[in-house]
Amino acid sequence: MTIDDAFAVWAKAMARLIFRGTHLNGSQGIRPIDREVTCTDILIYQVMNGQFTERWHNYDMQWLTQQLGVIKA
């Protein structure tokens, strides 16, 4: 995992992440491709009194499923 960006403004904190790994084992009907795949994620946290009170995240599942051959690019 790589943290590309991270910052906080007012009561929100944000991070942009990239996950990399080799797809070696099949799961949920998806056959292993034995190649590296990447998935990006954006996390946003609401912070109140020093604690996370809400969380939103957005994975780029379309890009991931294209790399796995589940859908066409």
C-alpha cells in the first residue's frame, strides 16, 4: 500500500491510497491471473473530539475488475 496524499482540513481528514498485489488465488468465481494488479482508494474521515465519527471511502472497483478480466476495458 502506498499513501499518495494525506491531509486534514477543519474536521475532515483525507488520504489517497494505492494498493498493489499479485492476484494468485481465485475467489468468487474470478480465476487467478498471476499478475500484479492495483486498486486506488480515497478515504475521508469526519473527526470530532479527536475521534473518527464518520468514514467514506471510494475504491476504483471498475479498474480492478478490468485488470482481473471480469469486465472489458
